[in-house]
Amino acid sequence: MNIGDRLLFLLKERRMTQKALSSSTDLTPSYINQICLGKKVPTLETLALICEALDMTLGNFFSVGPTQLSDEELLLLESYRLLTKREQEGVLSMLRVLSDAPPDAVGKK
């Protein structure tokens, strides 16, 4: 697993910018960007600082299995797997539409 790719995924998942992470860690935006691009590999101490800002453990940073999923996420995954291929495509299409909606529009009618 590439640390930069994992960091980019986690930032996107948390809707957090590299600049915000920089502010939370006192690391320069340039250094954060170099980690994300795979040009720099952070020390364990620096990675622990990043994990603290992301509100996660080092173990969770490297974990990509179901152990990091909430009960609701596991239920969603199980339910998705029971759908037909056509139903799965419909769900994915709906999720793509929702993910493009502005965060403040979610839940509003």
C-alpha cells in the first residue's frame, strides 16, 4: 500500500483538504502534498501526528479491511451484495449523484 494514496483516500473520505491537514499538524502544505504524491515518506512520528489529526490510529491508517467499517457500513455492504446486478447498478448510479451534491444539500428537500 502506498502511504500517499492511502492519505489521499482518507482526506477525501473525511472531506478534508491537504491545507486543513497541514494546519492541524503544523506540517507545511508542500510536505503534505509531497507525501500524497509519493515523493516523501513520512517518519513514524510524522505519520502518528497525521493520524491524530485524522482522528485515527496508526493501525487503522494501514487497515483497509472490514474492521474499519461501522456496523451501518457493514449492513449496507451486506444488503448491497444481496441485490441483483441491475439493482446494484441503480444504487451506484444514485450514489454518484449524491456524492456530487453539495454537502449542505444532503437531507434537504
